[in-house]
Amino acid sequence: MKRIGIMTTGGDCSGLNTVIQRLYRGATLRGWQVIGILDGTDGLCETPPRIIKFNDETLPIEAARLAGSFLHSGRAHALNFETAAKFGKVDKFNKQLRKSLLDLKLDAIVLIGGNGSLSLAWCNKEIYAGLQLVCIPKTIDMDIPLTDKTIGFNTAVQQLTSFCDQLMLTARSHHRWFVTQTMGRDCGQLALNAGIAIGATAILIPEIKFDVNSLVQHIKSAPTDYGIILVSEGISLRGHSGRPADMISRKLTAAGIVNRTAYPEHTQRVGDTTAADRILAARMADCALHAIANNETYVMTAIKDCECKTISLKQFFDAGEVTQDPHIPGVKTSDSYVSPDDPLLNIATDLGIYIGETK
């Protein structure tokens, strides 16, 4: 009988509870024992490690649709990769993680995380030596290489779309524009997808240079005197500082364009998990369990050309743009961005949406 652990790390999103519940259900049908690690690596740094033993009442099916993580994803000020690096305790931290995993006597661990968590797992793979490590990608940023989908992204797009749908009504009532700032870090996928969904007048993303004067002229020549301008949090404006939406808003105001800013903030990371994300969670959970049954390790589940399969963590890491982690000295992260040939860019242009200087 295998003994597997499940933990969620990094930022939360919708779909985490779904994949946890599906993993538990599939594992118990195989006769395996399942434990949940609370607070991710934070929980592993405590003595004894903070865990919960799953049973059929732990996470009922009707609660699996809820946002957030039943297992939690870490606490402020706890010892983690970032704080360990900050205080020169990396070796101590890694040894504690290793010891806790050995004490738990696991055969396999399923790590559900974003590109930072998965990069850390690969760069510190000796921590997981001797047990199977299977990763499942989740993030609202959609910045993980080699997978066409990540758990939580679809729900985040829906949440942002719903938020902007309501803004559009008050925008119309007052003949005004709303500069709405999205999450996504340095990847523009969330803004791009939601922008297409709502029919935004402009979408500004980190991957594409834009000209403020061109943006202003586009707004002034729009067929309506109201609408939504989606601004990804990762954009920058030369010579200006502050929140991106504020910077753009000030430029529009100076040009005589009536506007307000709006910040959906963490509402993008919550909301009942959409059917698409629930199905994705089920597919990836099933794929992860098959990987464990087949004795695979250091792998990640991925959707490619509609097929759910595993790829090696090395493939994932090498496929992206490897950059220095901004919070952890000496550690690198593999990132994926909006591709220049993403079909949504052409669709935006064809629909008259200002997307930047694409030509």
C-alpha cells in the first residue's frame, strides 16, 4: 500500500480543493493512504510536521468547488524558501524539509504549485530523493512552460470578466472609461483572455510595447465614449512610477479623457471553480495518480494538444525563460509568456482592440 502526501504551495486559486479531493478519491480507490501537509513547506518546517489524515468526511465533494486551499498554502513570517534565503538559513531549511519528509514515511508526494514552486522543486530536487515527486501546475497567471492550461486560470478569467461586465454598466451610465488593473505578474495571459471576453477597448500587457499617444488616440476615436481598458500589473511606463492603472489613468486624464481606476485585486483568485477548471483538476489528478502507480518521479502533469500527460521537471524548467527569482538569491525560475504568435493577439487587432505596437 502506497502512502502519499499532498501539499499546495504559492498563491491560492480556485480549483485547488477540487484537485485535492479528486486525488484523495482516486488514491483511496487504489487502496492507498493519503495525508495532507498543512501550509506547504511551512508545515514541513514544524516538529512534528503539520499534517491531516484524509477520510471521506475531510473534504466532502460539495465543498471541493470552493476557492482557496483546504490545506492552506503558507503563513506570513514563517520559515520558507524566501525567508530562509533572507536570513542565511537555506541549508537548515532544506535539511528540515528533508527530515520531515523522511519522518512522514511517504512513498510519493504531490506538489500543487505555480512556476515558482515547481522551479524550486527542481532546483532543490535532493530534498525529495527517495520518494516520488509529482507536480500539478496551478496558477491564474498561466506562466508555466509546456502546458496549455493551468488549474485556476479559467476561473480567474471568469471572475475578471464578471467584474468588468458590471463596471461596463456604470461606465455607460456616466460616459466614462475604467482603467482596470489585472493580476498576472509579468505574464499578460489573464488580461489578454479576459479582455477578449469582455470586448475591452484596449489591453496592455508586459509582452507588447505600447505608445501612450497611440492609446489616447485610439480611445478618442472609439465608437463609444465609455468602456474598459485592461492593464496587466506587469506593464511599465518609462519615466513614471506607481501602480500601472494609476499611471495610465493620469495620462488619459491629461488628455481630457474622463476615467476612473478599478482594482479587482484578489477577487481574481477566488470564486466557485468553473466546470472547465473542475474537469482540468480531475484530469490532472488522474494523470498524477497514474504517474505514481507507474513509479514516475520528478514529473509534472501537463495539457498539450488536448492530451493530459506527464513531462519531466527538467523539460519544464529548460523550456521556459529562466530568470533570477526576485525574492530568493541564487535561485532561478522558469517563466512562460504570451507568445508573439498567440492567435488572441490577431483576434484583438481584428476586433479593433488596441493591443500595443504589434506591427
